[in-house]
Amino acid sequence: MQLLRSFRQPIAKITAKVTDESGRPIVGADAFINFLVGQEDGWGTRDLTHNKPTDDDGSFSAFDQCGGSATLAAIKQGYYKTVTD
């Protein structure tokens, strides 16, 4: 007998702003938001990754299912890579 779990993941919206050490926005940085969600069968986890460049004020956002954990990262040549949980 196989037990199947069915549940809905909450939806999260994350907005972040990428700036330099002086607080000036970094335009066009390659930004990632990775949402960690449970598998549909209830066993294990999977990643939902969104990737896009930062806009004119250095911000980016994404929304998706989220099981309580997300990771953000931003990369641009000439700057150190930044990752946060």
C-alpha cells in the first residue's frame, strides 16, 4: 500500500536590492532567488530557481511556492559574489 501526501506550499514573494558598499544600486547584476519546497509526493525537497538582472534601482523580485527557506544571490563582474539565506 502506498501512502500519498497532498499539501499546498505557501506562496512567498521576495524583493531584494543589490547595492555597493556605499549604498549605490548595482544595475544589471545577475540575481537569483531559490525557493526550497517539498516534493509533491511528500518525500524530500526540490528547488524552484528564478534568475533575472537587477533593474535601474538595483532591485529584483520573484514569487513562488516556498516551504520556509530561500536563498538569494547576486553576481556582477568587478564585484564579489553575494549569497544569503
